[in-house]
Amino acid sequence: MKKENWSLLFILSASVLLSLLYIPGFGHNPLSGDKEVYRYIGQVIRNGGVPYRDAFDHKPPLIFFLNYAALLLGGDWGQWLIDTCLALLATGAFFQLCRKYKLPYPWLLPLLFNLMIRDFYMCLGMGMTREYTSMLLLIFFCVLLGKYRYHYFLMGLLSGLVFFTQQDQVLCLVPFFLYAFLPEQDTVPFLTRLARTAAGFLAIALPVILYFVLHNALKDFWQDAFLFNLTWYTTTLKASFGDHLRKLKLIMDGGNYEVVSLVSVVLGVCAVIFPNTNRKLTLASLAAVVLSIIPEFMGGRDLPTRMTGMSFTHYFLPLSASLSILLFCVFAFSAEPALQGRRVQVIYGILICCSLSYTAIRFATHRPLDGYGRDIVTCQEMYYLRAHKPKDDQLFVFGSTDYLYAFNEFRITGPSKWIYQHFYTLYDHWDNDHAILYSIRADLSSHKTTYVIDCTSSSWFRDTSAYKIWNSFLLEHYQPVNFPDKDKTDTLAQLWKLKGIPD
Amino acid sequence: MSKQYYSLVFIVAACLLLSLLYCPPVDIPGGDKEVFRYGGLTIIKGAVPYRDFFDHKPPLIFFLNTTAFVFGEWGFWLIDFGLVLLATLAFFRLCQRFRLPYPWLLPLLFNLMLRDFLLEVGMGMTREYTVIFGMLFFCVTMGRLRYKYFLMGLLAGLTFFMQQEQSLALVPFLIYALLTDLQIPLIRRIIQLGLGFLVIALPLLLYFALHHSLEYLWKDAFLFNFQWYTAQKKSMPDHFRTIKEMLDRINYEVPFMIAVTLGTASLLLKHKKKGLLIAALIGVSLSLSQEFMGRRAENHAFEHYFMPLSASICILLFVVFAFTEEAALLDRRVRPIYGFLLCGSLGYTALQHGTHLKLVKDDSDISSPVYGYLREHTIGDYQLFLMGDSYFIHAFNEKRILSPSPWIYQHFWKWYPKWDPDQALLKGIGEDILKHRTTYIVVDDADVARFINPANSGWWFAFLRDHYNPISIAGPPTSISLWKIKDIP
């Protein structure tokens, strides 16, 4: 076998091995609230429901369809397969690109991409939206530098996929689009390029819009997936610029991205200053690095008390693609000896991959099982529910998306569309008139929902009147299910059962 | 002014500014530093370290701390700054002599690492001084001074009597110097080294001999460390995990990675002095020796154990850059790249710390109601005892008073299951307290509750209740309580 094929085999094996770190099952792929929401809405689609109309989230819809597809393919393993295949596709395309541009070690940057996207400290396992947009970004870049027949169509298609998976991530495609549309880049007329790109984008957008039109849910889609983010998510809880920088530094440090970020940005800036055969693309990739972490600067999702902790680490996952792309531009286009040559790149290669590799090996050999949602999966409330097997609309979870796991384990849906209630603890003016809270009460009453997992407390609600409404409703209609060893468990959840229902 | 002078002014200014981050108004008191300062106080008051108070550090740090009582806090700061400046300038001269393109770069890195806020200890730790001595030792090794070996011995002595295990990191350079410098006969060099070492060792030994305390010095500063301090082990992978975690936390990860990668790569690439390179690489490993000597660093309070890397990493990088023959590393443009990488993160941290300084008076311990109470009352020698919270030792130093018991350093009750199994030491403390009719005792209840042997904490609380009454002081709830001896109004 040729040396190049060995390299390909090595990098594909590395990608699969790193994906294997997050195989389905308890203790492997971490349980996380966001992922449970996506899985839940996939379940809603399977049951004939419609995202936004029947289950609230403020993410674009593709992630729900992807989770629906995963359910059709067998559930968790289906999702793992889709995820791994996408990672392999991005890795293979990037490897081909590195080979095409004669990088001395064409496997190095694809390996970095895989190590970063599977970095245990950052990724929250498999299945986050930004994981997919990172893969799509890398494929987009490979298409950009490739010579495909449907070059612009594919770019439009990929940008559509990115936009309808995680809206803000489309921003980091902008510098590459600007580069692609430069007059000197192609002999194809500008308008033709634009039309092809738009056609690609529409190939994703139209079916999505049509789906919501046909289900009379276009307004819900617009309001929840787009308007909500502009009116609430990015305009409240603002942190100072200094705080954002501090958070950035903290996450880079804690998430093991520090060395690779520092090396990439320093080399990227140097590559722009030093002789370079494609300075514009290098500049575009530098801009893309900045734009890939722009969500951090778009709002303050963290409560002030959590600013100093590791939270929202997945917001930095797109760096796995943008930094790999930047380093590719440095190594492929810099004409400076200080950045070129096999020996130089070996040194940089060790620097960028060493720490991440160590973490991956350590994670593979020392899985922190307790940190994987063990408290949710093994709590007494879950054992109780497993014994009683609630049906559709017979379970409701308030105050924690982690407990949506229960819906997904039992493959049922809830009585209310409001499955995601963090806003009561985040925003002062959320649900001022309690319309949402009243609708939840009405839904629970009309379905005679048997069980409620309540994870709230008086301090959890910013608005004390909302707490009173919710708590009085619970006390009026439900009774707590007590467990003898409750104080020994770590969960904050309290299981409530509808009054008048016998055991 | 020539370019070289600009570089000199820059590095002196950087050294001064970084040292000012820990000048007296903002140098937050820390447990170990306060113990050292108390050691200085005992000497000033005519007492003898080890005999009259317990610590397991070698004696030089206590003698150095006497200067704080002679020249004041700023005097102590000036000595510290002067020592760092001396090491910085010596290193800068060395970089200039070996024609490094940016001779200020590595001395700047040295200062940034040494003054790294995330080590959270400020000025005055033993390893800060051994780092300075280590850097000076290397500069002397590379220099052509007339009394080179005498000075090397002197610096080795200073290191050994400041922080014992740090003299290990000097060994590779000592061996290198003895093996490569063939102009002077080996015996003569060894004699010169020995003389230098004795210049430090003899006065110290004489001091303790005259005070009939040689046995205490031997038992506490040396034997204790073998019997207790290094006796608790952890596995090799656990040590690596600790190192990785600590390097991340204290912002040393990038310099460490670059230095070790370039050092190892240089072994395989063209390099003029591979012997020295190997010595520098071993020097880096040995500067981490304290991590491998026990398992203290796992509880996140021993970041300063990694401070010696500030010298060993800079030395390794110097050896790489000064003697490499590899085009990829000789290129003038490569150096600024590595410069940014090495100093970027540490520079940011220093800037962030510099713009968010906290005054000593705002420190949570110093501004606590209990501390305020102690400040308001006149307390003489032996009239205050602290149990648990070593940060309150600052009160002894501020009031310049002695403790009734030599045991002001009580972590061992929390660390070692077999420490003081029959409460003999605790009973000794009790006897001392009662003998002096000590008026006040400050207790960190949470700390005492962490004593491994419940019989020890039980004995202590019983003793306290028998002879002392708690004083109620208004303020937010805290684990620190103040007790006053019964029968005193």
C-alpha cells in the first residue's frame, strides 16, 4: 500500500476511534439538556407533531429532522452512525485537500480537527448543533477550494444546511463567500455564481419552509427559531467585553484549546504579514476564526455567578473547523521558510496535537462516569417512572431539560409545547403576564397528566409571582411522591403525582 | 541610545512593573509566607527556628524574612525585586553574549512566569528564591568569571538551604560544567565548589550549634521531609495528570509545551551543544521533582510547586536558540513567532491581574470581624494562639508577637492519618497555652473538623470548651471563631 493510502487509513481510523469515545449508552455519550430537547422534538415529529408548534425550541429545524432520522435508523446508534459518517466525510475531504496542496503531513490537520471536535472538555459528547455546523464548515471550505462542477451550488447547499442547523454559524461562511465571489477567483460571471449559490441554498430552505407551510406552522417557525433569538437570546443578560474575553480565556484554558488557538492565530497573523501566495484566503480564514466564536459575544447566557465556570463550552466547538482551516492556509500558502518545511511543521504539529491527544487518551482510559448524567438516569424518580410506564401526555418536566431524558427513554411526548423553561431563571421579564404558565397549567389539566418532575425552587424563578402560580397549581392538583432515601441522592428533582390516582 | 540599551531599559522596566504587582499594599498574605515571616520574627526576638517554632523548610528563608522587620515591608520587597533584577540582567547579558536576536525575550518570559498571578502566592515563597539562584547558577556556569566554581558552590548552598530539593535541578549543569571545562584541574574545581558551598553552610551550622539546636535543624528541616512529607505516594499517571492540570491552571502550558517540544526536537536536529541541551532537558524534569516526591499537589493548593519551571524552561529555550544549527530555528522571523506564543497568554494574565489588583486591607481574612477584633486589642507575646487557619498567622507578624506553642503550622493533622496518634503534640500545645495563660485563641472550625483522626479534633474541642469561652462578634457567618480564656473579664 502507498504511503498516502496509509495516511488516509490512519486518519479515517483516528476519526472512527475518536467517534467511538461517544458510542451510545450510559457512561459514553454524555447526557445534556440541549441534546435531550433535540431528541424529544425528533420524537414529536415521529409522532406526527411539528417543531415549534408542538414543542418549543429556538434552534433552527434541521437538528430536529436529523434526530428524527436517527430515530428511524434505530435511535441512538442511528445518530452515532450519522454523526460518525459526517465526521468521516469532512475528514476525508479535508485530507484530500491537504494532499492536493502538497502539505508535508496531509493527515496532521484532519487529525487536529477530529481531536478538537471530540475534545471531551468542550463537545458535550455527540449531537450538538455546532458539532454539525463545524463539519459542514470544513466541507464547505473543501468545496470552496475544490474544482467541482456544481461548486457554487454545493456551497449554497452547505450554507443552507449550516443556516438551518445553527443560524449564527452561517456568519463564519461569509468571509469565504466574499473570497469566492472576488472577480479574479473565477471566470464564471458574478450573477451566475450568485444564482447557483442561491439555488443551492434554496434546495435546503424551500423544503423546510414548505414543510412548515403545509403544517400551518410557518409563523411558529419564524417566531421561535429566528425572532426569539433577536428579541430575547441576544439582547438580554449582556456581559462586558472584558467579561467575554475572560470567559474566552477560561474556556480555552479549561477546554484544552489554548495551545492550538494561540499557535494558529499567531501563525495566521504571521502568514498574512510574511510572503504569502494567497493572502486573501488567509485573511478570510482569520476572519472566520473570529466569526466562529461570535456567539460568545452575542449575549450573556451565563448568569454572573457562572461566568467563572466552564459552561457553554460547545459554543467554541466551531473553532475545531475554523482553526484547522486557518492552519491549512498558513501551511499551504505561506511562502515564508519560518512557516514552511517538514521540520517546522512537525514542531507545530506536536504543539497543536499533543495536549489534545493526551486528553483523548486519558478520557478513553478514565471515563468520568459520574459526570455523564448518572444522577438523572439512576435517580429514584426514574426507577419509579420505569415501573409505572407513563404514556403520551402523562408526564411533564419543569425546570430542567436534562430530565427530558425520561420522555426519550419512554419514547413519549409531553402535554405542553413548553419543554424548555430556562427563561424563567434567565430573564426578568419573561412571561410577564404568565400566559405561558397558564397554558402549561391548562395543558396539564386537560390531559390529566399523571406525573410531573419539578426541578424548580423559589430562587429558580426570577419572578416570584410565577413561582407562586406554579407552586400553588402543583400543591392543588398533585401530591409529592416521596422516596425514603431521597436526601441521599444528588438530584434536585421532585416527582409529583396527580391527586386521586391510586398506586 | 543604542538598540541594546532600549532592550535593557525595556527588560528592567518589565521586571520592575511585574514586581510592583506584588508590592506591600497589594501582596496578599498567604499561609506559607506568613509562617516564614513568623520565622524571621522569632529570630529577631532571640528565639531559634525549629527549637522555638516548627517548620520543615531549611533556615535561609527565615533569615531572609528578618529583613522585613529590620527594613520594613518595602525593604523586603526591594530585596526581592533586587534579586529578580540581578537574575534578569545576568540572563539578559547571557542572551546578548550568545547573540540571540531578541535578547530581552527570554528574560521577559522568565519574569512573566515568575510573577504569574495564577500561582497565587505573590512574593516571598522559597521556590521564588531558588528560581532566582538557579538562573544565576546557570549564568555563572555559562560565564567566564574568575571565581566561577566558587560562585556555583555558593549558589548551590543558597539553594540547598532555601529549598532542599531544588538543588537537584542544579545537578545536570554542575555535571556538565565539571565534564566540559577542562582548563582547571577537576580537584581544584571541586574544592572551589566546596568552598562556595561552605560559605553558606558553615555560618548556618554554627548558628544552630551555638544555640544548641543542630538536632532540631536536622530533624525538622531534613529528617521530617523523608519521614512524613515525601512518604505519601501516588501513581505515575496521577502525577502526570496533576502536572497537566497544574500547567493548564497556572498558564504554563504553552511555554512548557514549546520548550519541551523544541528541546526534544533539537536533540534530533543539528545542535552545537547537545550535552548542555540534555542537561537543560533534565533540568526541566528535575525542577518538577517536588511533584514526584509526594502527593500534596492533588488538592489544588500547591501551584507554587511548579514555579521552578520559570527558570528551567527559560534555560532550556536559551540552550535551544543559542546553539541550534537548524535553519528552521535560526531564522530571525521564527523567534517573534515563538515570542508571541511564549509570552502571549502570560502577558494577558499579567495585564488582567495588573488592572484588577486587590488591596491587602480588602482581603477577606484581614477585613474579617475576628481580625478586626484582634487589631483593636493590645495583645502581648504568647497571648494569642491560632488553630487551623494559617492565614491568620499574619496577626502574629503584624503585632510582632510570639505564639505560646512552636506548633503554628498544623496541616499535618489534616494530611497524615498516623500523625499525633496519641494527641501528644496537641496535649503539648494545650500545656503551653495553659502555662502562658494565653488570652485568645482563633479557631478555624472547618479546618479542625478536617483533622483525619477524629480523636484529635475531639480532644482539641474538649480542651477549648474546658478552658475558653467563645466571643460573639457581629458579622457574616464564618468558620473562624474567637475564644477567650475563662476567668478573664
